[in-house]
Amino acid sequence: MEPLQLGLLAAMCPADWEVRLVDDRCEHIPFDEPTDLVAITVEVFTARRAYEISEQYRTRGVRVVLGGFHPTLIPEEAALYADAIVIGDAEPVWSQVLADAKACNLQSRYDGYTGKVQNGILPRRDLYKGKGYLPITLIQFSRGCRYACEFCAISAYFQQRYTSRPVDEVVREIEAQDRQLVFFVDDNVVADPAMSKQLFRRLIPLRIRWVSQGSMDMVWDSELMDLMCESGCLGNVIGFESITQESLTGMNKAPNLKGFDRYEKAIQILKQYGLQTWAAFTLGCDTDTRQSLYDTLDFAVHHKFTFAAFNVLMPYYGTPLYSKLAAQGRLLFDGRWWLHSGYRFNHAAFKPAQMSPEELTEMAFELRSRWNSASSILSRFFDLKTNMRTPYRMAIYWMYNPLFRKETLKKQGMFLGMEPV
């Protein structure tokens, strides 16, 4: 999808700066073309590749700035691979970074903060054209989440703070783009129900269709659900994580524990509203066994979720989970799996309690493969309340399920960087 954060930073650049967006996922990087400054946004899974790119530019004498989640959570590492790092949200300090770079006085570290979201900036969407992105517009209403799930890098980054944009500003951004399908990239679009209701009311006359990410507890607020669907919501990514109360308690998944005895009722409410749910599951908790993981797959298939993700539990640096596993001596790859040449995408990076790392890796891939099999995709389609509710929803189902099937097989076991082992 379109890299929203880079479009925002590009929009903040003064008129006398020439800006080019290069996306390593879909195009070659022109390392030898002259440039004065390179800015790279870094997530944990892209850290190794980002450091490789940075090295290529720095050996050519080009200054490099790294920012994003990973440098914020582990700045001492990122600083080894950059001329400057940005900690926290970049908007408060980006103008200063550019001014210092222009004056040849770039500082080694700039401390942003998690405050106002975007500050009235509209991203430069012209930079996305011609790159083959999915035809969906990314917009952000809020950042952060008030919950403190043990494994969550979002909670660690924002320190459980939540902030949202003025609704008028969000509406203006939607009106300024030309698509009817929008993805609100919020970590939890319903984290503040009162603010969410304000947004949803203003979306109704815009007649857009949208998707986002939300917490399970939203289903217990009927006014919120009514407004959500009236405003054009097609569905949300929801972190189910586990189907057992024991596992949810262990990971401190508060929104799912609220009314866990009504888990099935929550799913029925989602279906009553016709929402095409993307159910996300986390595999490898201390209470997980081979049987419980198979039960998780059966649960997802039984409920005919439109999409589902079966993710290996990942110890992100800076989270309580990482600290716990480190203290117990259970981390693999010297603790920094994201840089280790032996680590592969979707593989376990720690020692699970009930199985070996290899078993967890194999089981997670088996669940993904079975979920994305042709027979599973066909059987899950037959849900009159969601996937067959309207021709548009049927099209969504058949457009994206084959794509996710292809991605599952393609990405399993990939290197995180390009350098040989």
C-alpha cells in the first residue's frame, strides 16, 4: 500500500527542496543518482534492509536520516547506521532536520514526540502515482492505543497514549483525494468511542467505503456500531489473538477479556452488521499447544471470517514480552533476530513453552496454508450475512483472498535483508 508517512514528510518539505519517493518494495533504488539527503522509515522487519540501504548511500558520501518505530524503540542500534535519527513522531522536528541539513549542521539525534497528529498537513499523494499500489487511500484519524498488550510495539512506542486529529481536517483530506475506498490506518479506530462517533457522523454524507483496525470491545456499544456501518465501514482488522481466556490473560489482551464469556455473541454482532472481519491470531503463547493451534484454525474456518492472519508471536524490542523472554533466556538469534542472517520471515524467534521453535514455525505455516487453500477460500465464501451480502462485498472477497494466498506462499522464509548469509 501507499507509504503514508513518507507522503506526509514530503509535504512538509519547503518548496525549494526537490523530493523523490523511492519504494524498495516495488522499484530499484538509484544509489548513484545525486542527492543531498536520504530519509528512511524503519520498522523492525525492514531494519536490516534499511541499514543496508543506508550503508550504500553513506559510502557515497550522502547523509542518511532514519526514523520510525524501530529507531524509536532501539535508538542506540539505529544510530550506528545513520548520520541522524528521529525519535518519536517526525512532524514536530522535521523542519529542523531539513534546516540543519541545508546548513551542513545535521545533529545526530532529534527527539519528536507523540502529540498532535499531522498538524493540518495533507500528504503529497502525487508521489504515489505509477508505482502500482493497491487502489485504496490511506488516511489516519488517530495514533496510539490505550491498551497495554504484552507483545504490542504500538503500546511501547506510544506508551499507551492516544491522540486524534480534528474531524474537520480528516474530512478535508478525504475530500481532497479521488477514491471512494479508504483505509484508516489507525492502530485502533475506536479507542476513543466519543471521538470515533464524531468522525463517523461526518463520514456519512461523504458516501465512502472504508476499513480500519478496531478492538473487540466496540461491539458492546450499539450506537458506535450503528454509526460505523452507516458511515460506510466494510470491516475491520480485529486482534482476536487467541480463543482461550488463559492465553488472553497472559498477554493482557484487555478488550477481548471484557465480555469473554460472550465471545460468540461478539462475532454474531459483527455478522449482523455485515462487517467483513479480518481476524488476527497470535501463535506461540505459553499456554498454546499443537491442539490449541489447530482449534484456532477450526474456529476461524467455522466462523467464515473474510480474512485471517495466523502470526507467530514476535518479541519486539521494548515490549514487556521481549523483556520477559530475555530474562528467561528464551530469545533466539542472540536476541536481535531482525539483524541475524539466520532469521527468516515468519519463523519463531524465541523458545515457546509447549513446543520447539521449529514446531511453532511449521504449525504457523500449516495453518496459513490450510486457511488459504482453494477449498477453504471457496467454503468460507458462503456466508450470506457478510461475504455474500452485496455484489461489492463479494468482489472484495474474491479480489483479495487469492492475493493473500499468493503472498503467504511467497513470503514464507524470506531473508529480511539482501546481503548473503
